[in-house]
Amino acid sequence: MPATEVCATEDFVAEATPQSGSLEEAASTQEILIQQVEGYLNRMREAMCNDLTSLQVQLDACNCEPNGGAGLPDLVDQVEVSSDREVNGFPTFFKLIVVPTLANNGTVTVAHNIVPVLPFVGFFTVSATLIVNDAIVPTFSTPITFSGNVSLADTMSWFIDAADVVVTTGSNRTNYTNNFAILEYYYR
């Protein structure tokens, strides 16, 4: 991408020097300064508009849109989506896995269906996040591994293996009914 116009715009330097003397001369100096500032701001505005136009042309040419916030594309359960990124020279993918209602002191397993195609023999996880949502206390959602502060019986843990997402609870967590994992991975 070429250097941007805003970065190339000159620094503002006031060239009018205050005059000692009459009020008329002071007003004249102030007018000169105002004109200089207005001119500089107009050049900055024009440069920013040129930068935005250039960016839009580049986005249109690549037929893409910038990802905001977390950088996640729209995700649908069990659908592999390209992340438009690479890790270690390999393209990465996202997948949303809906996790069923959590167990009462037990384990819930759901297949992630990440299946490498030859010549790839496996996949490597770049990032993984599990979100579990308490249906009784809707504002209580827990990202990643959660450990309660009362006892080990309050803990929840999870992992990903070659075939599944596995979530284990140490107490009754059947009120956690809206749960999902987001995985980013690449094939190797």
C-alpha cells in the first residue's frame, strides 16, 4: 500500500510573527494566523478524503471488507469458514461448535467434525474459546475455563481432542443451556 496522504501532509508551522504596535497590526497578524490554520486544516481534510477513497478502491478491488472488533466472520454451527489469515504459512479457519446443555457433575461431548483432507493429516488449534451461558442468571456467561471460588466441585473444564469438544463439570450445571465453542485452526 502506498504512503498515505495524511502521513505525507506537512506539519503546521505558523509563519506570522506578532507585531508590536497598533491594534490594527495585531488584528492583521491574527487574521494571517487564522488563514494559515484554515488552509492547513483544509489540506488535512483533503488528504484524509483521498486516503479514504484510496482505501475504498483497494477494498473494492480485493472484494473484501475489514473485520471489526474480534475479527470473526459470521459463524454457523459446524460450518468451516476461512479466516483470511495465515499462521506458520498455513491458512486458518474458524468453526462454531454448539455445545449441548452441560451435565450434572459429568461430561458432555460433541463432535467438532474438523477433518483434514490429504495431503494434510491433522489440524493445529490456533485459538479456542468456550462460552457457557447460565439460563437462570442470563447475565452470567463464562468464557474459557472457569473455576468456582467455593470448591473443586464448582469447577468446569474443557478440552479439544482429535474428534470432539469435551466439557466436564464438577457440580450440577444443567442450567447452562446456551453454550458454544469457537475454534481457529489450520491443517498440516
